[in-house]
Amino acid sequence: MHATRQVAPSMGACQTCGLRHRAVCAALNDTELDDLQRISHRKSFEAGTTVALEGEPMDYFANILNGVVKMTKTLADGRQQIVGLLFPTDFLGRAFVTEAPYRAEAATDLELCAFPHSSFEQLLHKYPQLEHRLLESTLSELDTAREWMLLLGRKTAEEKVASFLHLLTKRADLSAPCNANQDGPLRFPLPLTRTDMADYLGLTIETVSRQITRLKKQGVISLVDSRTIEVAALEDLEDISGG
Amino acid sequence: MHATRQVAPSMGACQTCGLRHRAVCAALNDTELDDLQRISHRKSFEAGTTVALEGEPMDYFANILNGVVKMTKTLADGRQQIVGLLFPTDFLGRAFVTEAPYRAEAATDLELCAFPHSSFEQLLHKYPQLEHRLLESTLSELDTAREWMLLLGRKTAEEKVASFLHLLTKRADLSAPCNANQDGPLRFPLPLTRTDMADYLGLTIETVSRQITRLKKQGVISLVDSRTIEVAALEDLEDISGG
DNA sequence: ACTGAACCTTGATCTTGGTCAAATGCCGTG
DNA sequence: CACGGCATTTGACCAAGATCAAGGTTCAGT
């Protein structure tokens, strides 16, 4: 359903990969990249599939080539919270521990460029600039997480939903085919179900649905179908999302 | 008021510092540590003082020797959220950028072991194991932030307050003098005002106050005074906090 | 001891978002 | 086409926590 863009590398062709200068690989020069290429392999998951279980070993790292990964935490009674989304170019996997710290699930159909755990850690050791890059990407993940803490703790339901849609407008070019560069209103598919959106925003599906209806009535967005958004007034969306 | 423990190093004595093997310094051996010692200096702040402003340059990094730092984000209309607390042994400052990403404020009286920005970055370059340590500490900050996202998005007011108190029982030995190793109920001072607790938990001060009263009535905790907690039933506190 | 400011607690009331329930729409399959 | 399952929407009602409004405590400064 998703995943039709041609940014993905053909096997063994890191040099020409669309992510070459945007994912962790950017830390390496062409020669060094060969080392990475040698250990890389493709992996795909269907939407809804579990990629890693909390506390269970995960034997590889990966760049997201295509699709969206959700990382979730769960309370004993089943309440769930999505604690992070990974988009194309993002790095999946936790260095220096074998157990995954959260459950990772394919929110959409997914393509990964994967590296076996131990081989990749050897490369981290061999190339400090790779580890440096990982530190920088971890720091920016931390910023994102804290931005979301502000949303979860202090924003209203309307601001939350608007913030999420606004986030997607910024990452839509990455997460799905879209008309970002064309004229007319910005249109893109939602990578998450209403349930997932609720779990990401700390709301219920009913509230998410009502707030979407509300934004629709205000003329800020419209729905092509229930999973395809068209942003009519990006400025307004940004205003409503509250900074 | 706080800050009476003797873990702090005397100036120029990293080797005998109580944090030697617990803070970032642990990444370096005794010889390498001299390099760090040479650039280190003490800094103190009074409770309530601003340590760094969001978006403003911060010209040093620091280990927390004593006290607690709160990092906050604010919406345009003044709504606030504390997005992280730093306790003794934690590392303050963001590598590779000069601007602080959040406002940092001394929640209690504070003592820091500070390193000038550029000198420290030179050491990061010289000693990859120091950068490695920084990556590990950033990853654990990320875990903490995501744990808090679950709390903010999905826990009830009672669970939130219990979780915070439970967190303190785990870090009380770090944040303040306490009787953790003695017999009897665990007693420690709260490093935050009710307002700060509310900003950390995504609640109002009234709700925080009511939930504390509630826990008191249940016999889980008692208040020596409004800023000193005694945990009567640690098990119960853990249960209520919801895993 | 008196005063004012901060901080904390408590009560009464209101509102936002949750809960419960039902209806609608959208496939994919027999 | 009819059926069943799933995602989404909508409505009616409810409750957790926010808001508004007093009071109480503590403490520094006079």
C-alpha cells in the first residue's frame, strides 16, 4: 500500500543509496562505506508486524528505508503509550545492549537496511566518527522525546492532534509519497491508525476522531478518505498546535 | 539547606572525588583524568537560579556534584513542563551545540564541577571512550524520558505522584542526605516545590497536593513537614505507581 | 510580636476528555 | 450480492482533574 518510492538502494549499492548522506552512513567516506555495505542486508515487515519485543534480544541494527516504526511501552493493565516514531533515514536499534528497550512495531509496511549486531558494533569501534554520528542522532531523538513530553503533559486534545498532523507535514516527504513539492494543498496518507494516534498523543480514539472532525469543520484540513489528510491551512494548523 | 554531604572533591583532586567512578570521569584512567582535572572548576548556584536559558549559549559542561537541576520547556502562553531532572553524578550540557536546548534551573542549591565548552570538546575528540560514555549516558537519559512519556500520557494523578515519590526513593541517596541505609522508614527531603512537581507530572499544584494527602491517608507515606517525606510502605508505593 | 510573601492545603464548582453504546463505511471473502 | 470484521465516527453521559476561591503555615524582615 505504501512504499513505492525509489530511494531504496539496490543490494550492495550503498554509494547510490538515497539515504547515503542522510542516515548514519553519512558519517563514513566511500571507502569506509564498503565495510558497512559488506554486512548490510535488506529486511521487510508487513504493517502490524512486531519488529522487536521489549526486553527480548534484537540481533541487528537498521536504517529505515521506507515506512514508519512505532516504539511502544505498556503498563501492566494494558494501557499503552507510543514513545517514539521512526521515519525513513532514522536508525533503529540500541547500541551496547542486546535487549530492545521498547517494543517496536511496523506501523506501515516497512523496509529496512539491517546490520548484524556484533559486526556493526565492531564498525562502531573501528570508526569513532560512526559512534559520533550515533551520539548526535541519539541527542536529537532526546530532543524529540522532550518536545513530546511537553505535548503530553501540557497540550489540549486539539493542540495534540494539530501537533501530530503538523509533525507529519514536516516528515511527510520522508514517510510517504506526497505532493509536498507541488502546488495546491499538502496531501499525505496517515501512517497511523486512530488507535495508534491515540496511543501517541495520550488520548482515546474517540477524542482523536472528534478533534479531527473539529479541524475539518474549521476548514484547516480535509479528509480525502479516513487515512488521507489534506492540509488546507498550514499556518492555522501550526497556530493551533501551539508552538 | 541542602548540600552537606562530603562527596564533593576538593579542588584539583579528581582522584579522590566521590564521583570518580560514577560520573563521566569514570571513562578515563587516572592519567587521562589529569587532563580533565586541569580544565575543571567549581560552580555553585542558589535554589531558584537559572543555569541556562533555552536557545542561549552555554559555555561549559558540568557534572552535578550536589543538588538537583530541572530542565523545562514552556509554551507561548506560559504553560510549563519539566522535561528532565538531573541528580548528582548526572551530566549537564549538550555536546556539539553551543545553545542550550532547554532552560535549566537549580531546583535546590547546587554545586557543579564545570568544564569550559571548547576544552571539553577537545577532550571528547582526544578520548573516544569519553564520547562513548557520553553516548551511553544520553541513551539512558532517553530511556528515562520515554518512561516519563508513558507516565504523562497514560498514568492517573495518583499513579503520577506515587511514581515521582518512588523515583526519589531510588535517587534519594544521590539527591540529598537521607537515611537510606539505616533502619526504619525511608525519609528524605523533596527537592521540588509543589509547583515543580506539578510541572514535572503534567498536573496542577492542587491535584498534587490532594494526591499527597490521599497517600498520607492511606498510610503509604507521611509528611515530617511539607517538604520532607517519610515512606512507610515502599511496596505499596511501588504498587500504586503502576510498574 | 507584627507584616507580607511564598508555599501549601482544602473546598466548591466546572470542563475537558473518557466511557459506553450505537451507527456508518469499507473492504475482502464466500 | 450478502456477510463478517475492522476502523472510524457520532451521541449521550460521566468522572478525573482543572479552575476558582479561601485559609493555613512558615519564615524573613522590621
